[in-house]
Amino acid sequence: MLEEQSPGIIMLCNFYEDGLQKCDEFWPLDNSAFKYYGKMFINNKKVEHQDQYNIYTLEVLPDGCSNSLITRLAHCTVWPDKGVPPSGRMVLRLLKWMQTLEVGGLFFSVLPIIVFQKPGIAFQTGPVTVLCSAGVGRSGTLIAIESVCTKLFKGQEAKVC
């Protein structure tokens, strides 16, 4: 995330699901809270509560660096592991939020975290990071939906295997 200058993160899992830890907490959840995670200072500058997810504005500063990175994180807590999202509208709202970060389109994957970027601005804004517990179920579904929607809006055939 830091290396790629990611303007946004979409996290599609809870820290614990079905009694099992699915992801470590890697940012302070409370507004205006800050904490060190290893050699990274993370400052939660703002929390926006949405209906089915929260959006965090985070300042990330590695030890020894003078420039911090501001990134936004959408944490969706209602999409169950091995299940379907509660509504298609929630998925479309996440995709719309992602587009406000000026990303989407051409994909490449690095499991378990999948990242994708828009042609022509990939290194100007960086990729959005999409993650879930395994990196293929919920993340893969969101990326597939975004890919199909992008092709349909461009009038192109959307092939789904």
C-alpha cells in the first residue's frame, strides 16, 4: 500500500468471522486516534459512518520518513465469508466510492491482496488495494463486478467464464 502510493483500500472482511481471526487490525479504529504498528505510525484523521461500511481517512508515516501518505479505507463489515453481499446497491456504492479515487479498470493481482489500476494514471495516483480474508472470494467478486460494469458502460462485450 505504501510502496504503491495507494489512495484507497477496500477491506471486505471483519477482524473475526465465525470465531476465527481473519485479519489483523492495522489501523486505529477511533477518530483522531494514532498508534504505531511495527515501524509505521498510523493516524486516524477521520471516520465516516456509512450504512454498511465505514470510511477511514488515514495518515501513514514510516519510521525515518518525513513525508506521510494520506489514504482512505472503506471497511465493509456486512459481506459474510463464503456468502453474498446483503445488497447489490452496497457493492455499487463501494465501486462508486472507488471511482472517486480515480481508479479502476486494468487489473493485476498479488494474492492475498489484489490491486488494480487505471491505465494512464497508474503511477500518478497509485492502485486501490482490495482485500478480504483469503484474497479471492469477496475481493475477486468485487473486482469481477467492476470489470464487467466497466466493459458494459464502454459498450464492450463482457465475457465471464
